[in-house]
Amino acid sequence: MTDLHALLEPVARIAADAADAILEIYDRGDVNVDRKDDDSPITAADRAAHELIVAGLADLTPDIPVFSEESGGIDFADRKDWRRFWLVDPLDGTKEFIKRNGEFTVNIALVEDGRPVLGVVHVPVTGVAYLGGEGLGAFKQENGERVSIHCRARHEPVILVASRSHGGSPRMDVLEALIAQRLGTVDKTSMGSSLKLCLVAEGKADLYPRLAPTSEWDTAAAHAVVNAAGGHVVNTDFEPLVYNKEDILNPHFLVLGQPVDDWRFIHSAVAE
Ligand SMILES: Nc1ncnc2c1ncn2[C@@H]1O[C@H](COP(=O)(O)O)[C@@H](OP(=O)(O)O)[C@H]1O
Ligand SMILES: [Mg+2]
């Protein structure tokens, strides 16, 4: 069994080092943007963070493979038998990085048997980090202080969090109306990157419906934090998201701050 407790601090350190490298580039105003094969943006900051994280994890756990968004893709044939691996998004929210609104994150997850069992999400601009793991609990670190975080019990208004840059759709309006009808007032907030999942983990939002594409590395680390905080990340059939699929894209998903059964009533609005 992996000693998750022993890994948490060194992984948090690696994420913080990558965040420092990103900030150095951010503060220089160096946002030369290249385009990847899929036309998504990549900057020197993505690349610098990727290099640091891959080197740090290889040093920490030489036997555990690393799959990063910036690894350039790894064939399913080469990774399908991995029981454990690090799944990394060195800079999630590249669009927010380019827009300079601070809502971007460094994401490192350990996946075991398809489940994210440990995660660190670090926010370079604020220095805040969200950490969590199976059997460890979930924590927010801010100004050198670490506190336990938990999803909140539901109360009015219901707080819905949505992407700042992707995913607005008529279906979201239907979903919102359904929730309002059943549960009362709905407040909406927008946020870039994996921070949306962290808002649910720390009890500042109840639901993050993602009815638009993401990849496994966008969610794995924050998914581990949400689980450790008592929440759930499920597909639109209310089953947990799984990792290391042949198709690295996630299905549409829901991040729930309360028991899965409390949210089944939204099925008709979110089903694909
Ligand atoms: N068409 C698409 N296919 C796959 N992933 C997409 C996508 N459009 C957006 N994303 C993912 O959504 C992430 C940003 O989400 P959000 O808008 O909620 O902040 C991006 O992360 P990166 O910034 O790491 O590329 C990207 O991975
Ligand atoms: Mg991403």
C-alpha cells in the first residue's frame, strides 16, 4: 500500500516550486502564447512547471510513472497496465493565466486503480494550496497556516459554480431553473480552472456542473481533495469519474458537496 501521508508534504513542495517558477514568468509579463496540436494555448510557464514537476516526482518516487498534460500524450498501450501513476496538469487555466486574473492552478494527483487517492492544487498568485488524500482528510493552506476543509451541508441559497471561459449553455439555464424550483434561491459564481472543484471542497459552493469537455489531468488532483472533504465527483449517471481511460477526455461531470442521492433529481437536466 502506498504511504499517502509520507507523500503529501513532498508533493506539496513540488507544487509550490512549480508555482514559484510560474509566478516568475507571470511577473515578467511573459505570456507569449503558442498553440498545441489541438489549438489550446501553451506558454513558457506551462513548460517550466511541467519540467520541474516531472523531475521532482521522478526523484521522489522513481518507480511511479508520470503523465502530464505537457507529456505530449502517452499511448494507451503503454499506460493501460499502470496500477499507480502521477497525473499532472502543470498549469490549469492557461486562458486565465493569459487574461491575468490569477485563477490558474498547479495540479498533481496520484491515481491508484483508476481512483485519485492524493491531490495537491496550488494557486500561484495567492499562494493558497488545497491538499487531500484518502484517509488523510482535506486541507487548505494559506499564509503558512493549514486548516481542515469540508463540504458544506446544503442550505439556501444553493451556490452553483461555473467556468469563467467554457460551458455556458441553454442546458445550464434549465438546470438552474430545476434547482430553483426544488431547493429555492440559486446563486451563481464563475471561476477559472480546478479552483471550481476546490470551492465545493471548502464549502463555498454546492454544485459544479461541467457539461463541457475537460481532460483527466484537469480534475484528478482537485477530485482527490473533494473526496477527502466529503464530496463527490460523478458522471451524469452519478457514478464516480474514473481515470486512465483509453480516452483521456472526461465525460460531462458533476461536483457535489452533498450526498449523491440528494442530487439525483437533476438527472434529466444534465443527462447526455
Ligand atoms: N474542447 C476541449 N477539450 C478538452 N479540454 C478542454 C476543452 N475546452 C476546455 N478544456 C479544458 O478546460 C480547462 C479549463 O477549464 P475552465 O474553463 O473551467 O477553466 C482547460 O485546461 P488548461 O487551461 O490546462 O488547458 C482545458 O484542459
Ligand atoms: Mg487544464
